[in-house]
Amino acid sequence: MTAVQQPLPFAADAIEIATTSVWCQRWRGRQHSWRHVSEGGFDARRYTVETLADDATAKAFVVQHHYSGTYPASIKRYGLFERHSHRLCGVAVFGPSAQRAVFTNVLPDLEPYVEAVDLGRFVLTDDVPANAESWFLARCFGELRAAGVRGVVSFADPMPRRNAAGDLLAPGHVGWIYQALAGGAYTGRGTPRTLILLPDGTALNDRSLQKVRKQEQGHRYVEERILALGASGPRAGCDMAAWLRDSLVEIGARRARHLGAHRYVFRLGRNRRERERIRLGPGYEPRPFPKRPDPEPPFARSAVRPVDERQMLRRLFGPQRDRGAVTTAR
């Protein structure tokens, strides 16, 4: 079935649109499309939500369909299944955040990773009818509450992403589906940061870079992502920090300033009174919902053009040390 059955009243690569719209965004093979409610809408009787016991099924689905092409650390995983065929057509992944402060600042009375988790990935394929998002998330929240979780933090990334060829991978999100859920509070933006954007449009954050430099747990996954984009392999005994620096130049990585993701907090309870008993931290009081994503980075519509190597190194990492004695993969 084709995801779009009739002409769109907006560009196919448009920004995220409100849940009150007759169009809903869907994903397949990391490409987004749209479903119209006139196709029949979402019939909850046709679907069921089940716990995914391990990462294998959830990871394969998320890596195949989510625009990021990556899978986060997880604590709880849930699948949306078509009841008759038991076909998996959606996944929600809840897990830890890179920093405990994400939870302790916002939900100071809850134990991070036990009573408070992060919604790390949420994706539905294009064969799921419109208006399924809120129903699926509400069922996930019910399962989490039964497991002792009392708070969920989720971020919506408002920065549009394109690959080096200029293809739109993510239109930029403000979190419309979170705004439609009862009990959700918008508490502002996360910390601004600089991202290293790879040619395929995915990003490396500071934590990923640190794993390679220090050879910490998870470094092989990051290295494999870079090698898959054409970087030369590291020589035995080389300085991995230098290999990382040179490899990012070699594959044409770009630097972009991210203004911070939109932060939503869900306090889980059986009723409004229980939800309101869960305290939000100082400075994280509910604010008006955002309505528009951020503008695209200025380079996003152009292919990467060759630049002087030292200029690129300075642009990516700042002033460089003498590289004459460094052993690299090149």
C-alpha cells in the first residue's frame, strides 16, 4: 500500500505537523511519508502492545526504519503488533540517559533508571493507519507504570537533517505527539551542543567521540559507523584520538551547532492527583508548547565540498597540535 493516497496540502518534506491534522507521519527504511485519516484511521481492535524481552528484535526494527539508523541503550522495550498476523509495525525504546542529571534535575524525587526513564526511540512504519501514536504511547506508559516507573523524559529534535547529497532525512520535530498526550509537560530545551554530522546525515555526540578517544565500552560501534562511511582502518598501536580526528576529515564530517532538543516530561499516575504529586525540579515548570522546528544549518542543502585539511581540522576540533610524529591510519 502506498503511504500517501492523495495529494499532500504541503511539501512532502514538510516540517512536523500537528496531531489535529488529517495527516500523520510514518517511516520505512529511514525515509518518512504521510498517512491520511480518510484511509480508515486507527482501529485499536486490530493492534496489541507487547513487551519485547530483549534488544535483538527492537534493535533490528529501529536501525532499519528510524531516521537516525542507530539504537540507544535500553531498559524497557515495547512493540506494536498487528493482532491477526502478529507483525511488528512499531517500537518504543525506554532507557537511561547519557547523564543522570537529565532525571535528577527534572524529576528530583525519582530514582534515575528505576523510577525515571528516557524515551530514546519511537517509530511506526508506513502501514500503520493515522492516529496510532498517542494510543501506542499511552499503552507503553501504562506498562511502565505497572513496572514501577513514575516518570518519563523525552526529547524532540527540532533540527532538520540532510545527508551530504542533500536528501532530507529528518524534517525537524517539535513533539506534536507528546503535546497530544494527557499529563505531558513541556519544560524547555536541553543543553545546546555542537554535533559532528556524518555524510549519511547521522550525528556523533561528545560521548561517542570520547568512547573512541579513550577506548571505552561502546567504542567499536562508533568506529564501525565511521569505517562504513569510507574511513581508513586504524593501524595497530596507533593513537585512536588522532585516528578519529583524521578519519572524520577523510569522510567529510561537518560541524553543526544544535540549540538543544525540546524536553517533555510525563508524570505517570492512575489519575491527575497521583501525577501532580510527582514534583518537577526548580526551573522546569511547564511552559507553552513550541510550534516550529529550528531552521536548517546553512550547509544542509549542499554536498560537502573539499577544503584544506588543516582548515577542516580547525573547524571540527579547534587548534591542532603538531601532527608530525602521530601514527595514523593514513
